[in-house]
Amino acid sequence: MLALTAGYINFWLIAILLLVGFYGIIATENLLKKLMALNVISVAIILFYLNLGQKAGGTVPILPPGVEAGVTEAYANPLPHTLMLTAIVVGVATTGVGLAMLRKIYKRYGSLEEPVVLKEMRK
Amino acid sequence: MTAHLPALIPVAPLVIALLTPILARLSVTLVRITALTALLISLASSAGALQHALVEGTWHYHFGGWAPPWGIEYVIDPLAGIIAVLVSFFCLLVLVYAAPYLAGKPAQEKGYFYTLYLLLAAGLLGMVVTGDVFNLYVFLEISSLAAYALIASGGSRATVAAYRYLLIGTAAASLYLLGIGYLYALTGSLNMADLAVLLPPLAATNAVALAVALITIGLGIKMALFPLHGWLPDAYSSAPAPVAGILAAVMAKVSAYAIYRILYFVFKTAAPVQVALDIAGWMAAAGILYGSIMAIAQRDLWRMLAYSSVAQMAYIILGLALGNIMGLYGALLQILSHAFTKGCLFLVAGSISHQTGIRDIPRLARLSRRMPWTLAAFVVAAMSMVGLPPTVGFFSKWYLMLGAVEAGAWVFVAVLVASSLLTAVYFFRVLEYAYLKEDQGQVEGQTREVKAAGGWELAPAMLVPVLILGLGILTLGIFSDQIISGYIHFALPWRMP
Amino acid sequence: MNADFFLVNRPLWAVLISLLAAGLILFNDRRPNLREGITVLAAVGKFAIIFSMLPQVLAGQVIETAPLTLAPGITLHLQADTFGLLFALLSSFLWILTSIYNFGYMRALKYGHETGYYASFAVCLSATIGIAFAANLLTFFLFYEILTIATYPLVIHSRTEEAIYGGRKYLAYTLTAGQFLLVAVIWSQVLAPGAEFQPGGFLAGKGSVLALQILFFLFVLGLGVKAAIMPLHDWLPTAMVAPTPVSALLHAVAVVKAGAFGFLRLSGYVFGPQLVREIGAGQVLAVVAGITIIVASLRALGEDNLKRRLAYSTIGQLSYVVLGAALATPMALLGGMFHIVAHAFMKITLFFCAGAIYVTTHKQNISEMKGIGRQMPATLAAFTLGAIAIVGTPFMVGFISKWNLGLGALQANEGIYIAVLIVSALLTTGYFFPIVFNAYFGSNKAGTPIREASPALLYPLLITGVIALVLGVFPNFGWDFYQLALAAVKSIFTAGMGMAAGG
């Protein structure tokens, strides 16, 4: 068990981060905090992918001029990084749309606390 | 040009979407024309690609010339072709429908609407044609973000609904992303065809089971599978009419398509898939009953239709869970059938609300006299919902029931029967009000002035799409054999005989 | 498009002609004369097409249309066999008379929105002929459901609260039944893929006894609502709020007979008579039918509203047909089939009379009809004819079917049902005699000038009344109904069963 934990300590931490995010979405009543929790989830997943591509002592996968190709062991896998660039963009866009909506909600209902907003809506 | 047909399907609306904010400053008419053109291109390309896939086999298009597994691949097999034609057809139709809704809004707002709408179309079409699971995630997020913003354009109440949908939807997409992360960690590939080859030896591992679970739950939320449907009633019922139409008609269907694609074409025989499908099947059965009963309890026509969607989408999953040929025929036909039927119903509900401001069912009294053609389409769609011949709804239900009897799944048979009857109850109530009840007089001045529509009961741009869908429901029903044997049959997974 | 194409597809044309008429009627909303002209033309045309098939079918041919495939193994298929033709001939002939009656009735009562009414009527007839000519269960089911839907607008025609309630109840019963029928049809499809109706049945040996029993039970639920067997009958008296022509043709001939027809198809062509008895389903169904006959007759005694009394009488009479299907002996099936014809002519006469009385005097209740026989002698004469026939007096049409049913019960060694028939006949006398007696001998203070119903109402009811009389003496008069039923029964019992044909 300990070996399992120690060997994958980074993944365990990522799992905890992910759960923190989900907890945040469910537990907080503030709409803005929910959006922040969503960002935590997104960060956890980004870290998960990056960890897949990383290796001890790996270097950037760029071929310097004059060097023969072939020693792939030395390179970190670049694909997860590029994927996560996309995911970050998606995360930013989501946050942007979310914030725009929050502004509109705040202007109309005067609060970002979910119970207050729902109460206002019922009026 | 024809060599790039698959790419054109999502790219045409995407490019025009990006140009629209600029064009909108020049002329809204120009925007409208370009938007219609873009979707027409998508529809034509989809049809062309589908034809190609049926005649010459699956079309693999390598984006930018990079062969998979390095590059992104678009795959048009008959399945993707059918759904792409369906989605682009609806996007086009609803765009036509949107014109009277947009009339009278400021030019800037119209520009935003067209931009977001085209982004939504591009995202949905991209999800359909892509052969790469990560690319699917990206398109999923494009379509979802556009959908959130479009829903929010319906007012403050809609903004709250859209925001909650955004939270749930993004969490769902994150689960999906995590799921494909596992697949990538296991196989080092994100290409669907590649994964299908690499996964079978790993089928028994826990990681595959987890991936199946995460992906199914993620997409299950997006398609509002009970009990993950919480966002749907608010989102559908507060969205503007054309948006509700497109969401109900195709957006959830595309997620259902993605579930089918990934479970049946990527994981194929993996043991966890069977477990996931079994659980999903029982959830679907519960969802069918829950959705139908909740629909009966609604007073608001839109919310009634939304709950009815929860039930009807579950039919698709039920068919997938049965897993025999008849069940899959039923599921795929239900995708078409429900798109036409619920699309038609939401467009009718939207038209009624646009024309008279009525959303409450009891206030529909004697509307049949004022809008006879619109309500005629509603009657046809309601018959299809209940599953009465000769509408297409009858045939999708026929296959589902045949599949259930063949599999000996008597509980599912009972659920289908019960659902038909419950559906009859809530649609009958609407029709009874619309056709038979006398107008009880205006309730505290709630009735808005009826808009003039140039002598028509409804602006022609709204009426024509409604009637096309109404006729489509009958046509699909009458030609359901040609559709099954000519198209849907080729969309079965290859492990079928 | 040669003559052959036309001749072979006659069953299809027979179905389509009234659908076409329905379309034309809808487009002629504002031209009532044209609209009604179309109805009569379609009715005559339909009857002519169906009648033209009679010689060939009697010669032993089955006229089949090309099957329209809905899916591999699932086809939409029409055929005119002896039994189907019997029902089709009957319904299409009575539609002609009912259309004429319709004009008199609807114009006199001035409802004011008849276009949808005539169109629905035409669709109903299409569906009925579709049911008659259906060659397999799916086709049967499709038309069965269309009939359910198309009848609804007719039931609620008057738009009163009572009519809307009746319509709701009607739909609740029939749609639920439709779902059970759907399950049964699908199950049969799974047990015997692609099977068509076949004289002698096709389900023998296709499933375990228990499975077949449950399947039969599902069919009974599905068909029993339209055939109004107890306890599934309650919609029928409520649906009597419909205009009288609807009650006459649909709730005495087309819709309810579609259920009864389905029972005979089920017993003769799906399960086969032998299997029905073997799995014990027939015996159970016979008991249900017997109880329905007695209880419905008792209920009829207590109804004062004439149409409701006729409705309960219909419930009882329909169960004669069901009884025939359940006993499933040659004579019983023959009796059941011929009773479809016999009851149609008798009951439509009675309903026409009830409608004529209502239009002329606005009286619906039997207690108000004292002395009406002196006021409307011709109408009441027809009514009396119908009533005497329905009791089962010899030399009237009702006697033939009941005699055969009685023989059928003996063939099945269930003589008890003869007792049921006799008790029922007595009860029937009990509820018709007072009406007739009162009509002629009851005292009416207000004096009684002769004031008959208008010709459009009077002639149809006189024609059906006379035919009920003639058929009793010459059962093959005009349409060879008896011959058709006999041929149908022969085909059922000679089809590989090695059982001697009766009669």
C-alpha cells in the first residue's frame, strides 16, 4: 500500500485536487466560488496529463542542429503538453463565459449567493 | 474541392462564425446570407460525404495531410454521415426559423446570435465527423460554450439556468477528458480507429473500466440521462425559441451519438462496456418513467416538453443497452425520430410563445382556430411521441420493443408500454386544451396582443420549418424501411453480422 | 400500369379511395354539397371495388397486393380472402346507407362543423377495410390504431363536456389496449418471424404452452376493448354521446366489429382452432364471453336512454362473436362470422331508428316514447323488425347465427352455452318488448299526427330493416355472406389439420 502510494504520489495528489474541485462545486453556495472550483478541476486534469508525459531527466524534444535523431529516451513526451495547451484555452474560454454570465446575474439579482438568487427568481 | 468535403462540414460554419462579428458591422442581411450559405455548404458536404461513405466505404480524411496517429483524422462512415446530415439539416432549418425571432433586435445582438449559432453548429458537426477522441472534447466544448451563451441570451432567468448548465456541463466535459486521459496513458493514442485496435488486449484492466465509467458519465450528463438530467428542464425551458429548438433537436443527440461511437466502435467488446450499458439501460428505464411522470405534472408547455425529452432520450440508451440488431435499429431510428419530433414540438411551442406569448397549457384554449396549421404539425408530432402509426415514432418504438422482446427484457417492454400511455396522457391534455376547451376569458390581462404576421397565422419563415418537420415525421415513418435498410443498417458496429 | 396492376391491387384501392375522399373533403370545407357528394361517390366506389372481388374470392382465389416492406421480415401486406371480404363487403355497403343517413341527420341537427366529421368518417372506413384486408398482424395493428385515432373526433363531435369526457374515456381504453396489442404483435413476430395470417393458424409449436397462454391473454386485452367484452366494455355506453350515425356504423359495425373480427382472425388464422383449445385459452375466453352476454343483457334492462340500451345490447351481441371464436369448432366459427353480418344489419337498423326518433321528436329516453309508433309508423316498423331479429326469431337473420353457435357449442361438448343463448334471448325480449309495446300501445296525450322522419333518414333504415328480414330467409342474398363464411371456415379446418370441415 505504501509502495503504491509512494510510487504514484503525484497522481494521488492530483486525485485529491480533483476531489477538492468537485467538493467545491457541490458544497459552496457562492456562484463565483463554484466557477473557481471548476478551475481547480481543470488544473487537476491538466496536471494529470502533464504527469503522463513527464519522465525523470527528460528534456525538451527539440533536435539541435547537427545532432542525429534517435535517442527518444531522453525526451519528454510533448503530446500531452500540446493537448493541455488546448485544454487551457478551453478552460479560459469557459471561465470567460462564466464570468460574463455572473456579471449579468449580479446586475439583475444583486447577489451571487445561490439561495438569494433563487429566492429573487421566484418573485 | 470535393477532396476536402469532410473538412468543409465543420470548417465552413466555423470560418463564417469568426467573420460574422466583422460582417455584422456592415450589414445584418449579409450575415444572414453568409450564415445560411455556410450551413448549406455543411449540409451539401455532409450529404456528399455520406453518399461517398455508402458507395465507396468509409472516408478517412487526414487533416493537414498528417496521417494518424500523429495527425487528426476525420472519419465519415455511414453513421457519422447520417448524423452529420441530420445535424446540418436542423441547423439550417432552425436558422431560417430564427429570423422572425431576431426581427426587431439591435443589429449588434443579431450579430452575436449568428456568431454563436454558427459556433454551435461547427462544434456539433465537428463532434460528429472527428475520428479523434481529444478533438471530440474540443468540439464538445466549442458547442457547449456557444450553447451556454445562446441560452443566456434569453434573459436573466435564462442566464441563471445557463450558468448552472455551464457548471454541470463543464464538469461533465472534465470527466470525459479525464477518461480519455486514461486511454491515452494506456495506449499512447487518441485516434479512435487506433484505440479500437490497441484496447482489446487491455480490456480486463481496471483503468479501462474507469475510463468507460468516466466517459459514459461525462457524456451521459451532456445527453441528460436520468439521474444526470438536472440541468435540462431549466435550460430548455428558458432558452429563446430557436435555441431551445436546436438544443432539443440535435444537441443531446450528438452526445448520444458520441456514447454510441465510443462504446460500440472504440471499446467494442470490452467487458466493462457491457456493465456500463446494463447500468445505463436500467437508468434509462427509470428515466423514461420519471420523465414521463414529471411531464404530466408540468403546467408550462416548454417544461413539459423538456421533461418529455428526458424520457425520449432515454429510449436511445435503452436501445443501445439491448445491444441486439433490432435494439440498435431502434436506438438509431429514435435519434432521427426524436430530432424531428421534439424539434417540431419545440418550434411549435416557440411559435406559439412568439406569436401570442402563451406558455401555460391551460391558456392554449381554442388556439387551434387561430393557428390551425401550426397545431396540425403539433398533432402529428404528438402522435409520433406516443408512437402511433404511421409516424416515425411508431417505427422506432416498434424496433425497440422488438429488440426488448427478442432479448427477453420484459421489464423494458413494460416500461415502453407504460411510457407510451403516459406520453399519451400529457400530450392529450395539451391537445384537449388547444382544440376543445373554450377560452375562459383573459386572465388578468396576461394575453399579449397577437402579433400581425402579414395575414399568416405565423410568419412564413417560422411556419415553413414547422410544416417541413411535421411532414418529415410522416415521411420518415412511411419510408422507414428505406432508411433502415439503406442507411441505418450500415451504421451498425462491425461486430454485428 | 396495365389492367392487371389495377385488378391485383384492388384491396389497396379499396383502402385508398376513402383516404383520398377524406383529403378532398378537407379541401372543400366551404362547399357542403360537393363535400357530401364526394362522400357518397367514395362510398359507392369503395363498395363497387370490393364487390367486384366477390366472384374470384368465392372461386377460391385470394387477391393479394404486392407486399410493401417496412423492414426485413416486416411487411405491409393486404389480401382479400373469404373472411376479410365478408367484413369489407359488409362495412362498405353499410357506409353507403350511413352516408345518406348522415346528411339527413347532421343537417337537421345543425352542428356546424361537419367537414372534419365527414373526413374522419372516411378515414375510419379506410381503416376498417384495411383491417378486413390485412394479411398479417402488423398491417392489422396499423389500421387498428388508425381506426382508434380517427374515431376520436367523431365521438367528441358535439364538443359538450359530456362528449369530451366520453372521448377521453374512449381514448384511455383504446390506446391502452393498443399498447397490449402492440406487445402481442411484436411477440408473435419474434416467435414466428414474418408470419402472415394463415387458415388454421401459424403459432402451433412456436412457443411453450405458458408463453402462448400469456400471448393469447395479451391479444385478448388488446382486442377485447374494441370488442367490448366485460370488464373492458365501459367506454362503449359512454361513447354513445356521439352523433347517431357514428353510433350506428362505427359503434355497431366498424369499430367494435374490428375487435370481434380480430378475435376470429386470432382464433382461426393466428393460433388456429386446435391450439386455442389445447392451451385452454378458448375455454376461459368462452366463459368471459358467456358472462358478458348475460350481464350486458341485464344491464340493458335498466337503461332508460334508448342509445345506451342499444349500446349494452351491442356489448352482449358482440360477445356472441367472441364466443364463436372461443369455442373454435367449425359451426361456432361459422356462427361467429355470420353473426358479424347479422348483428350489423339488425343493430344499424335499430340505431338508425333511434336517430330518426331523436331528430324528429328530440326524444332520447324510452319512457318518453309512448305512442310514438302511431306518430312514426314506418320507423317503428323497421325498429320492430330489428328487435324481432335480434331476439333470434326463426326466419330472421339473427336466428341463423345463433343456431350455428348453438351447434358449435355442442361440437365443443359445452352445451351450457346453449343455455346462455336461450337466457340471453329471453332477456333480449325483455328489454326490446317494452319499447315496442309502449310505442304502439302506450298512451300519448298530445294527440298523434303522423310525422315521419325525413326521407334521407327513413330510406336507409327501411332498407337495412328489410335486408335483415331477407337475409334470414336467404342468407346468401346479394352478397353471398353465408357462402363466404362457410368457405372461410372450410379453409381453416382443411389447412393441414386433417379435421373434417363442418356444416
